[in-house]
Amino acid sequence: MQIQGNVFIVTGGASGLGAGTARMLAEAGAKVVIADLNESIGQALATELGAQFVRCDVTSEADGQAVVAAAQALGRLSGIVNCAGIATANKTVGKNGPHPLDAFDKTIRINLVGTFNMIRLAAAAMVQNTPTAKASAA
């Protein structure tokens, strides 16, 4: 895949693995859209990298659509890297009783539903791209 000159979305791109991925893509010449809830860190990184920041709750269809629209405004959307995610550190049953169901539900919503939400929205945009090269037969 050609990275240089193409547009990539990185969810959870303000920190950790997402920030590392955004840096790698930017250094390789990609136009990067950082999608994250942390506005101050995300905007600072976007400024540093010459990228674009869009505040995004990956579980929100409207937020996901806004990220994809921002990416398409920069050019050909060629990929998405999902790094948004959380982990809870609760035992199934602990001193204070069973694992809180709301914490588990939030983890599933972000890590599973949010990932799928962003993939489906980015994929819908990418299938509209005109192919850039034909694969050669071996």
C-alpha cells in the first residue's frame, strides 16, 4: 500500500499506540486524521505532525461520520487504524462484590462496537475510491 500522499484515520490517536501509529504514518508522508476524545493532547499532536484532529467518541455514529468527512476533505481515504480502547481492572468477583456490569458494558461498547462503527464508516467511504493500480498476475 502506498502511504505517502494518502489519508489515514487513527482512532485513539492522541496517545499510546495510536500516537505512535499517527507519527509513523505522518513520517511516511501520509495525511493523518487523529480521532480521539482527548482534545488538548490530540490537538497538540496534530499540530506537531501537521495532521488534523477531530474529537471523536468511536461509539457515536455522528462523530464517526465527522471523522470520515474530515479525512475525505484531505484527499483519498486509504485506511483506518483502530487504537481507541479501554481496559478495566476489575476481578469477576472482588472484595466489594461482582464486577460492575456498567464497566464491562462500557468496555464492550468502546472496544467492540466502537471499532466496528469506525471500520464500517471508513469502509463505506473507501469503496468509493477509484482504484489506483491493477494487481499484476504472478
